[in-house]
Amino acid sequence: MAVTENRKKDLRRGVDHIGVCCVFFCHDGKGRILLHKRSEKCRDEQGRWDCGGGAVEFGEQIDAAVRREVKEEFGVDAEEVILATTSNVLRDNHGTPTHWIALVHAVRVNPDEVENCDPEKIEELGWFAPESFPEPRHTCLDRHYAMVKHLIEQV
């Protein structure tokens, strides 16, 4: 295949190459965590409760990606963004192996300003204490929360 034809090929992040995403646990500064239930139109893990997240775009600063995704999904400005760690995410999506590098964050937001700004992919929103996270959960939710909880609990 010619180089120009290769460039036209639509490569899928996380499938054809390693994807980079920001994962964020929005919290109210009082221990409650904002979770959303993934709709049937999500690429994977439909019907499962999850924190927020999205791909980092080419040329985008990581902090800017987190702030953009929080605003796109929940309609609220991030008051504080703290990077907790990175996570290597290897999963199977209905028989297709996926590979993502997740940059896991704690993000404080004003809970009074939160709304569902992506109703096509977000079926439901809710605020939860960590010991009351609903089921079924995204396969990475508990592991990623364990990585960020020390930043939320000290608030």
C-alpha cells in the first residue's frame, strides 16, 4: 500500500495502536464521587457504572484534555485537577483486544452545576460514597478508584 493510502486508513485508538486517555473521578470535596451509567451506544461496557474519561487528542495538554472531557460529559468546569498515576489497561472488547494508557485524575467540581451533557452515551448520573458504588461496574472502576482515593479522602 502506498504511503498516501496508509495515511487515509482510519486507525482506531486502543485497537490499531495504543490509545492514551484521561480517566477522572469527579468529587464534591466531601467524599462523594460522580458516576455515570454507560448507555447502549457506548463502544464497550454498556450498562455499567463508570467514572468519566476520554481520549487525549493529538497536540492537547493532558490537563486541558481532562478539563475538556469533564465539561463535555458533565457540563461543569473543573475546580481542581490532580494527576494520581498512570494505568496500563489491557482488555477484551467483544473479542477484540484493546490497549490504553490511562492517566488517572481526581477532579473537584461543584455538584450543583453537574448535568448530563452526553445523553447519547450517559444513561444516568449519580453521586455515591465509595462504599456504595452501584453495580454492575466498569471492569476498571475499582482498580482506578484505588489509585486515586488518597487524593479524594484527604480533601
